Amino acid sequence: MARVPDEARRARVRLLLSLAFTLVALVFTMFGSFAEAAFMGWALTVTVVGVFVTTWFGLDVWITQRSARERLHGSGGITPMTGAKRPR
């Protein structure tokens, strides 16, 4: 398996940290909802923002992995990186 470029690795770490934070916020919001706590507005806002940020970081991972793959293998056509001869 090829080595993952540093920018793709950093994007994955950001995604996993954001996902962990969002899941903790979701559990916190659920338990607060069960207890009918006064901080539910803030907890729900933090959870929604966490979902948005996690989605954004997921797109970041997808884009960085695609760009790293294209940089490594070319865009699939005849490029200066692959030369005129196509691999079999």
C-alpha cells in the first residue's frame, strides 16, 4: 500500500477528531434532553455545528485524497507524468 501524503493524513486526523467531538456532543445533548436540562439550546447548537464541521472535514478528506491520487498517478489520461505510453 502506498504511503499517504501528509496533507491527506492531517485531513483524516481533523475528520476523526471532529467526529469524536460531535459524537460526544450528541450523547451530551441526548442525556440533557432526557433530563430536560436548561442548557439544551446550547447543546443542540454545538451538536449542529459539529455535524456541519464534520461534513466539511469529510469533504476535505475526499478532495485531498483525490488530489493526492491524481498527483501520484495523473488524471487518467496522457500526462507529462505518465508519458505517452499507457500502463497495462
